[in-house]
Amino acid sequence: MTMRSKLMLGNWKMNGSLADNASLVSELLAGMAGVHCHAAVCVPTAYLAQLQNLLAGSALELGAQDVSAHESGPFTGEVSAKMLQDFAVRYCIVGHSERRRYHAESDALVATKAQRALAAGITPVVCVGESLAEREAGQTERVVKRQLAAVIHANGHCISEIVVAYEPVWAIGTGLTATPEQAQQVHAVLRAQLQAATAHADRVSILYGGSMSAATSADLLAQPDVDGGLIGAAALKASDFLALLETASR
Ligand code: 13P
């Protein structure tokens, strides 16, 4: 048996407004009584200050969706780990498939971003996952191991401080959730890879992401190496997200 308690992260992606965020968070906080898992929302950078205020003193923690690979300087538009620290950010997603795809983020860049977050005391949530073509070509394990290997290589013994999120690209925003068996199979591969790198691999939470819903979450979360979820669409509706948090609290 492991000692990991479940971790559920909402990824708001590029959604929200000052008004919508305020009402979503007030509904969430009003419904947290039965929630005993760890939970956070990863919000657009523009709303970090608002969310820091809204979440102050609550059980819901704050996350960001990306961080610069640079410390500071002439990098127009980028946001550093130190800046995230100013808003008491606890988690930062790195290497989301949307960033790998639309911003050509390489494994090495993602590894550096994880390093920057760790150096600022922020837990990087390292996303890995194969495309449909890669799965069909039988390359799933090779792809996720390559993606994680870069982060392990760059971060040495700090690797036990990261969170990993397995997000099969074909499952994101498609309604095609991986089966519990498919998820567990990949999570076990990732766990073994972490075990080869650190004596504390049991501490690393490995989250599943991709069309996770209240209907699919219980069986996924029951898998031995599925330690929580990274939730997109269902994190934008208070009742949906709360249902997921309740499932993870059982
Ligand atoms: P969906 O839950 O909308 O499929 O998104 C998953 C995701 O990409 C979370 O980072």
C-alpha cells in the first residue's frame, strides 16, 4: 500500500473572466466540506492575483499553467518562476501537450521549465502522453519514457519532488477517456522509470488526464498507480469538479 493521498488539479486552460472566476470559486469553496483530497486550480497567468485572493485560507490551492525556462531578462511575454512565487503558486503545469504542439516545446525545454519551478519551490506537474498515431504504431511507452527521461536527466535527485501527469493526447477534450487498464499500464511504466532514478518514487503522484469525468473517475482512481487527475473541461463547472473531488476523497 502506498501513502499517497489523491491529488486533483483543474486546468482551466484559456478560459475565465474576473466575474466567471469569482462565481466558480465561490461555488467550489461552498462545496468543499466533503472533500479530503488535495486539490488545486491551474489558472491563466492574468488571474493569479485574483485567485490568490479568492483562495486565501481555503483548502483549494493555486496553480499556474506554464513557466518560463529563463530566470529573468529580455523575454517579452514570459513569466518567471519567481513571479509565480509572488502569488503563492503551489503547482505549475509544464509540457502540456497543447504547449508541446502549438508552441513547439521540446522535451529539453520542458525539463528546464521543471527545473525553474523546483528552484522556486513550486511543484512542476510534468505532462507526458502519446498521440493517437503513436499509440496505433505501438510507440506509447517509448514516447512517454522519452518525455520523462529528459526531466529526470535535468533534475537529478529532485525528481521525487515532481508530479507527473499522463495525458494521452487522443483523450484530451475528445470524450475518449483511456480505460483504467490503459492508464494503469502506462502509469506503471512511469513509476518503474522513476524507481530507477530515485529511492522515493513512491512519493511521486502520477495523475491521469484526458476527458476525466465523474462517470469515469472512480475506476481510474482505483488503479494502484493512478494518484489523481488533471482535469480540463470538467474543472470549469463547479458541480462537475466537486463531483470529481468527492470521488477522489473516498
Ligand atoms: P479535458 O479534461 O478537457 O479532456 O482536458 C484534459 C487536460 O488537458 C488537462 O490538462
